[in-house]
Amino acid sequence: MTKAILFDIDGVLIHSFEANFEFFRRLFIKAGYTPPTREAYTDMYQLTMLGVIQKVTETTDQKEIDRLMNIGKQREGLYPYDLIKTPVSLLSVIDTLHKTYTLGIVTSRIKGGVFQLPQLAPLEKYFDVVVSFEDTEKHKPNPEPLLYAINQLKIVPEETIYIGDQQADFLAARAARTKIIMLSEKSFPDADACITSFEDIPNAILKVA
């Protein structure tokens, strides 16, 4: 029996490509680097902030990486919150699911990039666990973040559904032995369910729970 629904953030709870792209453009300019083009960033969208920094700078100098990470964590003036969009049905779907299931978030965002987002702040009360970048040593597609959340909720993977949108989400869920619903225009034939609209989540859960 399904007890918990875990959500990714980017591409699921929010539409953040434009905001993230602009954030990294500002970050790299401030740090003295040429920012990635839109085309180049498209291939980096599923990476953590650390992953994007490593990809763009091509450096192994930990002090330099830490410098850019610290700039990125000071999000005020860098992150364009106004570019974040949310599904029209976000609040109603979360409110409905909360009446039946325990809800959680498993994201590669840093802690400051979760409920500091004005669009997500009103939803904080609905989530019993939030796993962000700083909480685990390994990150998606490794299953460690999902397993950490499951352990915090004191349930087992088989009682959990993860909702994601990227290949890393799919691989993490499969490795963690949770069920996986993919919210994506891309095809994921081996997922437990594939949907293209946030409002379809409750029906998809009923089919795979």
C-alpha cells in the first residue's frame, strides 16, 4: 500500500528552466566566467548547481569551486524569482493528496532554493520531509536522496511513489525500488506511469498505488 508521495521540484512542482538559466548566467558573469548558451544549458538542466559549475568552469580547483558555490548560495540579486511558473492546479492537487498520503520533496536544489521560492513557500506546511542537496553525499541518479527521505518517514521503498521529470529521477527511483511517475513530454516506457499534466497526478497515483 502506498503511504508516501515524494516530489522532485524543477519540472514538477515548478517550471524553472528560464529562471535557472538566468540565474546561472548572472552567477558566471559575477564570478568572471563566460556563461553557457541556452543550448548548452539545456543539456545541464538536470544537473545540480555543483554539476553546472564543474561543467562550465572545467576546473578541479576545489577552492574555486567553493567560491562559485558560495556566490550561488547568496541568491538575492542572482535568482530571478519572477521567472518561476507553477502549474495552475498545484495547490489543489497538493491539498488533495495531503489528505490521503504523507508528502515529501527530494530535490537536487540547495536548501535556500526550496521554500525561499515565493511560489513554494505557501506549500511548506504540506510536506513532512524535504531532502535537498546538502542532506546527502551522493545525488540523483544515485538513490541515496530518496532512501534518506524514506528512512526519515520510517516507511519502506515499496510504500513510496516518486514523481519526477528527468532521467536522473527515473534512475534514482528504480535504484531505490520505489514506484515512479514521470511528468514529462519525453517517453519513459519503463516508468510505472507517464503523464504530461500536473493535474493528472492523482489519477496516475490511483493506478499505480
